[in-house]
Amino acid sequence: MSRSGCACYCWLIALLCSQLAAAKEQYHEFVIREATVKRLCKRQSVMTVNGQFPGPTLEISEGDSLIINLINRGRYNMTLHWHGVRQMRTGWSDGPEYVTQCPVRPGQSYRYRFTVAGQEGTLWWHAHSTWLRATVYGALLIRPRDGTNYPFDAQPAGELAPILLGNTTITAFSAYNICYYFSNYQLLTALLAPFRNI
């Protein structure tokens, strides 16, 4: 091998190793279980992640891999969806139940594993099973890799904590009926008919 060929080969190996060293694997355990929370002066039993409502905020850098071990100690089937994350060759970690994965049944567990590549910003994760998305959710903060900036000219002077809004007043019955009926175009048209001329 020529001297220039050897130098190119060594440079390529060094570049590959630097990229691999920069990316990290983060492991989190999400235990889904029912807990009593107090919101707006009212105590109510909701599904939580690790006893938290909302669930934990995940902070990663672009290129990192996430490994989430979901343990379902609740009474309902469960899946998690990583909203906005491009699942490149990891569609089974996307979360829509009966579409990309079977639901995690009560007493069972499932390991989500994927790499967040080519994305930065604030996204969120949430349950993708019926009404559970009302209380099982959290923020996903994706920062630029170490030594790089956000992809815009003005860089943030500081960071604020994410603001997550939720609704603990939804019951299983009302959430199911709202989702079902409002997906029905005829019913929606009938409900909005009195307001057409306002």
C-alpha cells in the first residue's frame, strides 16, 4: 500500500472512531404503574412512569442511542411512541400498537432501542395505547453533538425547562368515545352545524 493510501486509511479509521466515541448509549427503565396524583386540588389515580406525572424528561445528544426498558405493572396494554423521532431501520421501536409492535401486556416488558440521528430540538414521547397517552408522556430533548452548534445563526443564551401540558380529567370511557366519535366525520359535521352561520 502506498504512503498516501495508508495515510487516507488511517485518517478514515480515526474519523470513524471519533464519531463512535462521541455517541453514547443511554439506558432508562420505565416502570408503568398506577399512582395517585394531586392536580388542581383533586386526587386521582392515573397511570404513571416511575411514579412520575408527567414522566421523566430524557436529555440526549444527536447521534446517541436510547435503550428504554418498559416494564408494564399497570392493568392495561401499553406501547410508547417517540413522537417525531425518525426510526431508521428500527420501526419496531416506533410504538403504534398493532401497527409496528404488539402491545406490552400487563406484567410483561419490552426493550426499545434506537439511535437519534440527524435530529436536534425538543420532541416528546407518549403512550400510544388508547387513553393512556393522557398521562404517560414526557419530553425528549435532543442537543447537538459535543463541539457543534444548533443549525441556526443565533445560538440560545440559555435553556428553559420544557413545558408539558396534560389533562388528568379524561376517563377511559370519555377518551375512547371522544376519539371514536370525533373521527366520525358525519357526527362532527352534525355537531358543528349550529355554528356554521356565526
